[in-house]
Amino acid sequence: MGDATTMSPAEQDAARALKAKHRALWASGDYPAVAADLIPGLGTRLVQACGVRAGQRVLDVAAGTGNAAIPAAMTGATVTASDLTPELFDAGRAIAAGRGVRLDWVEADAEALPFADDEFDVVMSCVGAMFAPHHRVTAQELVRVARPGGTLGMINWTPDGFIGRLFATMKPYAPPPPPGASPPPMWGDESHVRDLFADTVADLTLRRETVVMDRCSTPLEFREYWKANYGPTIATYRFNEGDPDRLAALDADFLALLEESDTATESGRTAYPAEYLLVTATKR
């Protein structure tokens, strides 16, 4: 993928259309609810892993509603929350105000960050930048805006964890990916991450951890929760809305995944351990 100075007008139009599509995807449903209901502690975990402290300049890339940016600001750091989908910022501002912190909210594409080289002490992303389609470009941007000796940190869903298997279940029904795009859960594969960062970082640490999603009482209720609130799921169902047979098959496959993945031992509740890869590194 070239930058705007090397792409033809047609390629630039295609790139703009792709970004508009991604923005609309994450603006659909209710991602603020998903972040609050299913992964409220992930941002704090990433902030701890990055060692964020007062006085640092911190950038949260693909920040959404500030799941990591707000805990970072609570340490006394100066925080910028950036995201391609500014429709999510109002919810983030309300959460930040409720916790007594202020931070900057900036509309930004993870593949073309509007920040200077070497600008931040910490650059992080919590299950966000992994959804930008061009992984190598994204990795280069994360490194570029960090200062030498600065910290990079990410939390990414793994391919074989619950979210990775959810995307694998939807894949046969989903719209075709754009040319050159890589599957988001590849960011949760250790060898892929090592290759992306290569010789640009030192002290690369990769650790698999798990968060348990126990929001709903039955697998069926949880399926309907995803269908109502999560942008990629909504997009997949919309792509098949003219084909009742495919919708029924998608419903059945989705429910089967949830039934087999449920680890709860008590009736009237569910529990889904969702594995993620915690990535930390130092910019060379």
C-alpha cells in the first residue's frame, strides 16, 4: 500500500472509500456498550503493562471510547486518544468526565497517523489497531510516532481464542476483504508480530492472557447481543440480509460456536474465556 503521494487517483479514491467503510462499521451498533460490558479491564491491563506514569506523553491508537486512554490519563499522563471513528468520542468524553480526567480526542487513521516522528513516550492500542487492514503499515506508524527508547504496547485477540474463532465462524458469510488486507486476529500470532516489528524494536515481550466475558445468561442471548451491538457482526448479517437461507445458516453456526465455547458450570449464566496477546516493546 503506497502513501497518498505514490498512489494513483483511482487508488486514492479506493483508499478513501475503504476508510469510510471502516468508520461506518465501527459507528454501527453500540461499541461503547461492548467495551464497557465485555472488556472493561483490558485498557487498565495494557496501561499497567506499558508502565504509564505521570508526565508521560501517551498516544492510544484506535482508542474507541478510551478503554486504555482514560486509565492512562488517570495516572497523570498527557494522553491523546485517536480513532478513525469520531462517533465514539462523545461516549469516551462522558466516561472521562465521570472519572475526573481530561484528554485530547483526535480523528486519525492508524495507517496514517497525523503526528510527528518521535512524538510520544508511550504508543499503545487495545484491540483497536489490529483491525486496520494493512498490518505492516500500521506497525510502521506505531513505531514512527514513538520516541527512541519509548514504549509500544498492544492487546490483540489471538486467532485461536474466542474472538478469533468468532471471526472464523463469520468469515464464510462476511463481505470479501479489501485487496492486500490481512485478517485482524493475525495480530495475535507471535511470529506475525515479530515479523511486523522486526528490527525496529527491542525487548519485545509477547504474553498470552485471557479475559472472561460473562455478560449474558444463555448462548442465544449472547448471540443476539453481538448481532445488536458489534459492528463486524452487524456488517456480516447485513451482507446476507437478502438471503434467508444464509442468514439461518449463519445464525446456526454462530450459536453452535457459543454453545461449544461456553465454560460456565451454573445454569442461567455463560462464561467465555477470550484469549489475547499482550505485546510490549521498546523502540530502538
